[in-house]
Amino acid sequence: MTNRSGMVAAALALLLGGCASVGPDFEPPDPMLPSISFLGNPEPAVAEAGLSPRDLPAADPKWWAVFRDPILNSLTERVAAANLDVRTATLRLAESRSQRGVTASAEFPAINGNASYQRELYSQNGVLSLVKPLVSSTSPFFIPPISIWQTGFDASWEIDFWGHVRRQVEAADAQVEVSEDQRRDTLVSSLAELARDYIELRGIQTEIAIAKANLASSNDILQLTKTRAEKGLTTGLDVENAAAQVEAVRATLPTLEDQETVQINALSLLLDEPPGSLRGELARAKPIPPTPPRVPLGIPSELARRRPDIRQAEAQLHAATATIGVAVADFYPRVTFNGNVEFNALDLKNLWKGSSLQYVLGPAISLPIFEGGRLKSTLEFREVQQQEAAIAYHKTVLQAWHEVVNALVAYRTEQERRARLKAQTGHSRQALALSRVRYANGVGDFITTLDAERTLLQAELQYAQSTTAVSTNLVQLYKALGGGWEAAFPDEDPRNVAVLPPVP
């Protein structure tokens, strides 16, 4: 008998130790990202744009440092802690971690203690009235009030033979990864948005400076025209045209100043600041942050590791795969060990005696026999969800590929456009200088000077806008490459996330 018990125990231990999880095991999908020749033959064009897709390290996560702008560096360092979207994503990450803990608790026994005291009096007209004729036909049958003291604990533990709980924990782990990469994606987007707003602000301030410089030049031409009119060398028509040009240039300033305010407020919102709070820090005009001569891109195949949205889609596919195992395990028997140990006595002084001990122990097995098709439908539902997640992953990778290619082309072509606009601006400036000299010497007409002035203003504004676009396109390229990705989180504890005051 002893040998048989030992064999049973050994077999049970072997069974418990060798339990395998049912359902498919997750295998990371191949993102099928392209090689370095993903643009056909991009090397010459890429080299002309100052990009280096090989022989250089991957893009620096702190990509904003390439602009060498201390104010931009200061603003980006505040995003992770101040941005409301990032803080919300941090709390959602904490939620998923807590939910994972709730799910994992099913791997362990549930033990609950209990204690109670009851004072009980049995009704003589209830069950006792049935006992009375059996005991005595003459004397009344009476049980005095009694006290019942009870303490103990009960336990329950489901043996996870088929991996029902393990698959649930696996899915919960994948959901934690989803939340982690959602936070990373939010941070990457917030950093890119802040950099774009900052660069556009500097671009608008540059346009304001151009407009003011052209306003001063227009005033000079107006004074020259008035002087020539006083000498009878020109007509009032030229004076009025010159005055109209002054007002036209002056009219551009209010719109540009309004755009400047909008950009400062946009940056304030990103950093959880009230409108105008950053004006003292940003109102002083600075040059547009220039792009570096060489930009390391890394290898396109690294996108699967660097882009949070791809990692998030992979984690969602992992979670969907694990839930199939949960659905499959529901078809198998469930074995639960239950136990209840109590001390029960009618007197408190006898409660802790060995004779007051009572217990109930034993396994329970439940097997689904008829569920009306619920289990089968649930499994089919989980399998379809996995297929949907696989398609979402493929689309995310494909979309990331397109974004990188589009950002790379936009960065290169805008550099070419800026070079042409720079040459145009130089020619326009020289043309205006020559036309002013000819007009002042009386050998040129005023219309030529006026046209040259308008052309120069337009060329300078376009050149400033193109310079802004080159820098913002580089920001978009870094965002497409997953720049700003964080390996560790500065603050995962929701208790350390500042709580906003209630709205009055």
C-alpha cells in the first residue's frame, strides 16, 4: 500500500511538473523590412542630402541634440514629465501592470481566514416541534440558547494542467508590453510635435525679421521717391505706388505675429503650461535650428525594434495568440483542490482544543459537457482576433516603411528646393540693388524697382519657409525612424504622477 501511494504521488508530481500549455505558441513574426536598397538605388540621392544609411551608428534616441539648440534641448527634457498625454499613458501602463498582477494571482492558492460568534435560540414551533413527539409526549422539549464560537480558514487552488492560467498570464504580459510601447509612442509623437512647433516658431520669427527689414527698405524707397517727386523728376504715381508697397509689407506683420503667439501657446500646451507662460523664454527671436551636414539613419531593418507602434502591434498579436490557448483550455477538465479547516465549540475556552477541530479536504473536477456551442464559438472568435492582429501588424510595418521613405524623399527634395531658393534670393537682392541705383540716377523706371522689391520679399520669405521645412522634415524623418524611444521609464508608479486640481 505504501509503495502504491508513493507511485501515485510520484506520478502526480511528474504530471504537475510536465504540464504543457495548450494552444499555439507565439513566434515573433518576420517584419519583412527592406534592405538598405529599399528606395531602389538611393545611395547617390541620399548622399547628396547629407544622409548616411550605412557605416554609421543608429539614430541617436536624443535626436533633437543634432540641432544644437539649447532652448530646444531644455524644452524636450521637460516633455516626459510634463506632457499630459505622456502622463496619461504612464497611468495606463500602471493599470496594465496591476491587471497583470490580478491575473497572475490565479497561479497560487487562495486562502481566506474566518472567525465568527453566534448566539442561537431554536424555535419550539419549528424543527423542534417534529422532534418533541419522539422524545416525550408529556414534558415540553426545549433547547436553551447556545453560543457557537468558530475560527479557521479555507483554501482553494486550481491545478493548471492545461495552461489555462499560464496563457492568461502570457496574454497579460503582452498587454503590459502594449502599454509600454503606447507610452513610448506617445512620447515619440510628443517630442516630434514639440520640435516641429519650436522650429516653426523660429521660422515665423525669421519671417517677421524679413518683413521688418523689407519694411525699412520700402520706407527708404518711399523717401527716395518723395525726394525725386519734390524735384520734379518723377510723378505722384510713383509716390503712391511706393506708399502702397510700404503698407503691403506692414500688413504682413499682424498675421505673422498672430502665428508667433499660436506657436508659443502650442508649446505651452505640450508642456502643461497656461497660454503665454513661455513667452518670456521664447519671444526673443532665434535663428531656425539648422540641420547637421550628415544625418545617421541606421538600418531600415532596425525599425521593428525602434518603432514603438511596430512593437505594440507585435505585442497585441502575442496577446491574441495567448488567448487562443485560454479558449482551448476551456475544453479540458478543471481540477481544483478545496479545503476547509475550523475550530468549532460552544464555549470559548474549548475553542482551541484538539477535539474542536473539524475539516473538509478533497479535490473537485469539473468537465464541460454541454455549453450550447459557447466554447467552440469563443475559440473561433479568438482565432479570428489573432488573424485580425496579424493583419494589423503587417499594416503597421508597411505603413512605417512608407513613412520612412516619404520622410526621406521629402527631406532630400526640400534641401534641393532650398538651394534653388537661396540662389534666387541672392539674384533678387542684387537685382533690387541695381534697380535702385538706376532709379536714383534717373536711368531706370520705378516699376522695375517696385517689382524687384516685391520679388525679393517673396524670395526671402520662401527661403525662410523652406529652411523651416528642411528642419521639420528631418524631425519627421527621425520620428518615422522611431527616434526618442526610451528603454526605461522615468516614472512608472501612479502614486508619483502629479494629480491635477479639481476644476472649480
